[in-house]
Amino acid sequence: MGDYVELPGVRTWYETDGAGDPLLLLHGGLCTNETWGAQRAEFAARLRVLLPERRGHGRTPDVDGPLSYRDMADDTIAFIESVVDGPAHLVGWSDGGVVALLVAVARPDLVRKVVAMGANFLPNPQSGAAPEMLEQLTPDAPDMAVFREMYEAVSPDGAAHWPVVVGKMVEMFRTEPAIPLEDLSRISAPTLVLVGDDDLITLEHTIALYRAIPGSELAVVPGTSHALLMEKPADVNRIILDFLANEPVPTMFPIRRHQGAAPASGTPA
């Protein structure tokens, strides 16, 4: 079931499924809700799933001016306040993971738990395993065909607007996000950092993200890329649902999570 909601920043399309505690699924950049196909039914069997499409994506129109993660996070905050009317779990993939982190920093009162999958806190040139890929993100590039087809099928702005959106997104990738470590250290929601072992985001950057968020958990899915949610959905779904449903188990030999443990020099707890 889908509908529009009028938010202060943009008229936003969203879909809902299931019942129970609210869970927002936040899609990746240049994608639509279609990319959650392997998660939607299983998650909706246990939770009330809400799937908003961000400005310039899917059925949500573009806006004047540049695109930014912070504007998208503000839209997501407004969506939670308007549609959910209470705190929700946030599961974000790629750009959606960045948005989830920003929401958790800005409005902890609206966030239950966070899953940041294939997410980065610094721009692509500083966090990506293949920064040169930005030069290949042109509207008509063969690797962009699947994204272009998804966009053209549903965008209210029409197929001719695709190059505009791609240009805005590539510029955003060059300069954003830029989330200070101090901000990440203030995230209070239980957080799972999830990544493929051959992800577009380097494992080193992912580990820095994991270390920056107090009490966070880390999962690396073997044999997967940035598209881990589609490549091994059974494993990814099991990890996410277990994290959302359960509290952390006491560990026998805690180091990082040992109460009162001092952080390493220059490293957030």
C-alpha cells in the first residue's frame, strides 16, 4: 500500500506493510523501494514496515537546488513525526544508512535501533574502495542502466530528468557525508554496522564507523559486495531481525564493551 505525505521539504511517497513495532527501510542512492524485495515480506511478518522514497528518488519528486544527506535526514525526521508518530527502528542501506546515522545523531528520541548497511561517514574519495568509480557514474553508463530503468518507470519528474538527478547525486558523493566522530560518539541507539566483505566502502572505514559508535555491533557478511542484501538475503535478514528483536548477550571476554574500559588514544569509545 502506498501514498503521499506532504512534508515541509518535499511531497514524499511511502509504502507500508505488516504490523507491530515500526521499522523504516531506507533505500540506497539512485534506488527505489524495489531494492528491498528480498526483505519486505519477511520483515513485515514481524514488524510494521514503512518505506519512504527520498527526494529525487522513486515516486518522490526532485527539489530545486542541490541534494544533501542532511536535507534527506530532515525529511526522514519529518516523516517519522508525521506518519509514525513515535520512535522507530531504522534500517538503511548505503545512502539510507548515512541518513539513518544522521537521524540518530540529531533526534535520538525518534530512534529505537539502527542498522547501517554499507554506510559511510566521510565522502566517497575518503571512504570508498574504488573512488575512481565516481567518474563512471554518468547518466548513460551501462552500469547505470538498472538504476535508470527503475527511475524512469516511476519518477513523477519524467525520464528526461534522470541526468539532472545523477549530476546532483555525484556531486553529493564527492563532498558528503561529513559526520564528525564526535557526533557519531553521541549516538545512543543500539546500532549494528553491517557490510559485505568486498563492499564499495572499505573495511577500514567501516571499522572506524563501528569503533566510533558506543556499544555498536559489527557484522561482515562473507562472499558479498555492496549489494549484500540482494546477494545473501537469508543471512542478511537473519542478522538484522535478530538484532532488532533481541538485546545483546553477555560476552565472556569483553574488551571493547568492558564497563569502564578506556578508549585507545584518539579513538572514540
